[in-house]
Amino acid sequence: MLQPVNGKFDMPTLPYGTADLAPALSQESILFHFGKHLQTYVNNLNAALPGSGFEGKSLEEIVKSAEGGIFNNAGQILNHTLYFLQFKPASSSNVPTGRIAELIVRDFGTFEKFKDDFQTKGAGLFGSGWVWLSATDNEKLVITQEANAQNPITKDLKPLLTFDVWEHAYYIDYRNRRPDYLKALWNIVNWNVVNERLG
């Protein structure tokens, strides 16, 4: 649960340096996407909280019940936090391990089939949004497309992994080549984090 501190939400702390995800995501991209876009959502939500009825509530609680601007900014903070904290510097053979690896094989057949399905959903989402891997209450894995600031928790799903397909997430490094961006992100996914989210 992402909690406010002294009535305000803070920026998450990256577990890597801003240049550490290159070439999948360049330092310029991280500085722009994390440092400017996410900071703006945090500032906007903090400015809107006083008198809103959402003071002191966790980010997840706000996303589940808010509407309008408060929902949009809270949703983008939650989504971006899950996105940025799931990465690590690239490794040559980056594949799932542990429980998430078992569930991917059970529910999708192979990791390659899962990647293909995930990338197809991400590339095919019209406009701005997110593609998610989530788990149901009984640990069945599902891939969903969520528009704009939506998050799977509004559907009673547990979000595990997400790729941001808003254009600002990839335009600096990939211009309009969204499929190339989606393919590159597999090299930097931290599967230990995904397993931790699974619980």
C-alpha cells in the first residue's frame, strides 16, 4: 500500500541509476518520463487532496474509489510506480524464475507464448494506456489492456507486471515504434519483483 507521508505523496525511489536501463530505456527517457511526467502527477494529486475527502488514504484506496482528476493523477502515480520499480539493469538471458515462471507456463503454455500475447495486447491498444499481467484471487494469470490511468485493482485483480504504452513512455527512444519498445523491455524486467507482488 502506497501511503501518504504527512498528508502528501512522495516520488518513489528508483532501485537503479537513471542510465542503468540503457539501451532498453535511455537516461534521457528516464529523466523525462520519471523525472518530469511522474513528478507532475504527484504534484497534481498533492494539490488536489486538501478538502477532497481522500486525505490520509492510500494510493490504492484512492484509485478504487475516486473519479475525475483525482483518479487520473492517483492512477498514473500507482501505474508509473509499479512500472518503474519492476526494472533492473539488463541481463543476457532474462527469464522468469520461481512461482511466476510456473504460473506463466501453466496459463500460457510457454514464456514465449506469453510474451507474444502480452506484446500483441500492448501494441494493439488504441491510444494511451497500459498492458498488464495480473492475478485473480485464485492465482490465475490474465493479460488486460487498461486505457489512460486505469489499473487492474479496479477489477479486483492483483497487478504483477505492466508496460506503459502512452507515447511519452517510448517516443524519445523509439519514436512511433511501439512494438520495438515492448520487445526491448523484457531485457530489464526484474522477475524477483514480480514474484514479490504475487505474494
